[in-house]
Amino acid sequence: MRSPKKERVTVTVDKDLLRAANAAVAAGRADSLSGWVNLALTEHALKERRLQAMGDAIAAYEAKFGFISAAEVLAQERADRRAAVVVRGAPRGRARRRRVA
């Protein structure tokens, strides 16, 4: 018996994706092919909602403060890189020198 929240559909998928889904089921990482597909669709829907919200936030900002130029984005990117903290360790066999700002 099908859940009242679920609907049966027919889709065409790439063979490689189908193999990956079946491998996930066989390895116990997914309960079923349907479950694996449902999770993928859920994750994609959430990603699209986040991207839409980000686009809405940028549009609201630009409506209030003006267009964000490519130069401003580049300047912020550079500032972010300068302020970033590296969390991975030094490569094996040689110590990394710390940059002084």
C-alpha cells in the first residue's frame, strides 16, 4: 500500500546514476531506489530554495544600496582570502612558512 503523501512516477535516468543508486542500496546507504531518488530530489529542492533566498536577499540589498559591481565582488573576495584561516595541516615532509601580513 502506497503512502498518501507519495505518488508513483516513471522517469528516465542516466545509467551511471542508476548504478550509483543501486550500489548505495546494496551497500546499505539507502533503504531503496525510491528512497535514494527521494533523498536526491529533496536535497536538490532545498538547494534551489537556498539559491532563491540568496537571490532575493541580493536583490533586496541592491534595491536599497545599489548594484554590486564586479569590482566590489573582487575586492571582497580578496579581503576574504586575506582574512581566511587555513585549517589543513602542512604537507608531509616539509613545514609551511607562515605568511606575515
